[in-house]
Amino acid sequence: MRFELSSGGGAGTLLHWKLLVTEPLPDPSLLGHLRKRLNQLINADLRYSFGQ
């Protein structure tokens, strides 16, 4: 995974993440599952842990 932080304008910061995989690429079903799970872990669970 690669995390990138950038200015969100004002006082905010934007977090972008990229899932880095090697060849051969996972099938679309598995890739969708990985994206959904990582999105949940990074966005929802992280915000919850900080009380937001």
C-alpha cells in the first residue's frame, strides 16, 4: 500500500491510498473485495478510533 497526503484546502488534509499488486493481477472479484475491505479498515475504522 502507498499512502499519499496532500493539502485539502483550508485546514484539511486529503489522504489517498493505492493498493500495489504484482503480476498477475487478481481477478476482478477478488480485487473488488480487497478494495472494499481496505476502504473499510482505512476510512471507517480509522475515523472511529479517533472519535470522528
